[in-house]
Amino acid sequence: MKKWFSGLILTACVGVMIAFPALVLADTIPGDANGDGRVSVGDITKVERIILGWDEITPGADADQNGDVNMGDVVKVERIILGLN
């Protein structure tokens, strides 16, 4: 029963994420690649690791919100930290 119930909960959560992606990602801060709730130097490293394929893509990694994680996102995170954006 526990395994069945866990599967049901997981299916429901995935269903909500598919049906309402904006609700799931509403708390995502563009540039907060490491998910600690703020944009800082650690996010630059995280985006670089994602670009190299060492880490999985995170919701905040696409800092410039163009649908790709690339060096443009590193620059955007740097600009956010410096207060230029």
C-alpha cells in the first residue's frame, strides 16, 4: 500500500508541474542557479558547471531567460551581482 500511495503522490506532483509550470517555478529567481534564494558568486560557478555538463540544469540557471544555458547566462549573473541589471 505504501509503495502504491507514494506512486500516486509522485504522479500527482508531476501532473501539477506539467499542468501549472508557472506555479511550480514561481519562486525561481533568474540567475539563482544553485537555488539558495539569492544571486551570488556561487551561481556563476554553478552555471559554468552546467555548461560543461558536470551538473544538471536548474530552473534559475537560465539567467537571461532565453531558453538556453550558456555563457550569456554567466554574463547576466555577473551583471546582476554588480547591480547592472
